[in-house]
Amino acid sequence: MRIHFTPLLLALTASAALLGCATNHSGSSAETSETASTGLPKVMAYGRFVPERRDDFAWENDKVAFRVYGPAAPLKGHSSGVDAWLKKVDYSIIDKWYQAHVDGISYHEDHGEGYDPYHTGISRGVGGTAIWLDGKPYTAHSYKSYKVLESGGNNFAVELEYEWYTPLGIVKEMKTISLPLGTHLFQVDSVFTLDGKPSVLPIAIGVATHDEKAQVFFNKETGRISAWEVIDDLGIGTGALLAPELVESIKHIPTNVKDESHIWMFTKTDEQGKLSYKSGFAWQGAGEITTNQAWQTYLDNQTK
């Protein structure tokens, strides 16, 4: 069932958040996902709608975790970019961290499992999309509806609906995100429409540089853009991958405007409005991919 957001539904979810009544729409919960042998949350590819925190939608596997802002997020300071949650355990942390948030314990501090120091704001974060016109990105604010396709096992998948105004007309993106176990990258399979019809549209995939705190890299032959920065003395690599034959150009565009500096990869949808790519991150604190070179090599090897 696809969940669409209306003013009434937004009011109800806001009330649930105030009461601390977190609803897990994937049919799983922190209690039922614990393993009997360890008492720890289950190792799984998992995601859910999060009404207790401004209608976030979050997803994870055994390596990485992500979230996007929902309809209840304020218009100012939020957009459709993808946020990275830095985890260093293989078991599921989404329910636990959000419950801690409800209980007044910040997931912006590391309590032993990882944390969220990565700032997204109005940026594209880790591989968000934009319509690119006359040297300018046009982006959605937040998703309008969601439909969980698979969760709680070896793979996670969700369909998120975005819709926004551009100088070309009303653009809608039906974005299917999937994340199996064992990878640092989620798969995106999107269908774009313009005024209700599939259309060839100019698309930019962005990786934020955090106001140039990050170094940027690219490899057009493998369809890769990437960044590496140090947060709290530990490195984090972010990046996106597109089929090399679909890459029109790659540009690093810094700016003095907060959250608007990115490395961009430019492409377009096909005649059916379709576009597919991968994006994700690796954190040195997780102990697996610990250097910039290892991150770039990991990304480039995904296309071999």
C-alpha cells in the first residue's frame, strides 16, 4: 500500500510523534527484530517511515544507513538530499537510534554503535538528484508518498514519490531505492515525468562537499564521482556511480552559499523518463574501507 500525505495525515503523524508513538510500517519493530541469542537487533536490510521524527524515511543494511526528510520537515533548511548515518555494527540500528531520540538521547553523538555527524541540509548529500537548467539545480523538498516493497531480510526496497516545480513544468520522480546486504551502495531506479508524461530531462547527480571541507575526485571512464573528508578525526568517503556511457560531463562547482557546493555528474533520462545509478558511503570508523584510495578503488571496481 502506498502512503500518501494529506494535511490530516500530517497532523496525525505529528500527534503520534508528540506522544512518542512510533509506528513501524514495515511490520517489524525493535522488539521483534531482536535475536534470541544475543538480545541485539537483527542483522538485516531494513527501512521504515519515521513519524516520530518529522516523517523521516530511513534505511540500512549491515554496512551503512541512510535517511531522507519527509513531508513534516520544515521548508527552510531541508531538501531531498540523502543523509548518511555512520554505523560500525552490522546489526540494525534504525529503531534503536530513533527510540533513543524519543527518549532524549542524541544520535548525533557516538554511544558505541556509530552516530550521525553528516550534515545534509539543502544539499544533495549522498547522491541526490536535481533537474539542471541554465547552470542551476532545481530540487524537490521532500518525498510526498512512500511504498515499502521489501524489508527485514537480505534486501530492502522502497518507492518514494517526489514532485516539484521547475521552469520546464511540474516534474515528478518515482524513485525506487534498493539496498541488499553486503554493500556500501544503494541502487536508484527512477522514472521522471514532466507535466504527467515521461520525458527526456537534464539530470544532475550531486555529492555534497560540505562547503569545500571535502576533497573531490572523479573517473569518467568508470562513471564515478566521489568525495573524501574528515569528520571528528575520521575519514568518510561518499560517491555516486552511473553507467559511463550515460555520463555527459562531471563538474566540481564550489560556491560561497552554504550547502550548495557539490561535485556533479550530468546526464539525462531516456525517452521513458528512466534513470538508474548507485550511491553511498564508507566510514573509516567502521574499520573496513579506511582510506581515500581504498574508497575510490571500491567504487571503480563496482563497474568491472
